[in-house]
Amino acid sequence: MYAAQYKTLIAGDAMHSANGKLRGPVAQTTPDLPAARKSLEAYLPYEMEAAICFHGGMSTGDIKGQLASLVELL
């Protein structure tokens, strides 16, 4: 879900945050990594200042860049 008024992505389990940085989906719990990658690509058009993940909490700072890097890695 994208909260436009706050420029915040609520990512749930689509990815996780570690020490304030976005990390991709966890391979052990993601049966279809190509589909997970597609899901992350769908977030790229949004203007984001923060992302909230179910695991790890909030990430800030160049969210779009962090997300683009994750999409390339998967």
C-alpha cells in the first residue's frame, strides 16, 4: 500500500528492513522470487520518503534508489 500524503510505502512482507536499509524478500520464505521481484518493480513509480516493512520497521533515505537496487539483485 502506498500512502501518498505521507510519501510512504507500507510494504508488509514484500521486503524487510535491516538497520534502516531495505532488503529484499527472504528467499527461504518466498517460493517465487521472480514474482516477488515483479511486485517490487510495481513500487518504483511512487515518490517515497519512507518504507515500512513488517519485519524490521521503517527505512528512510533514497527509498527509490534502494528499491531499484533490490529489483536488480533479484
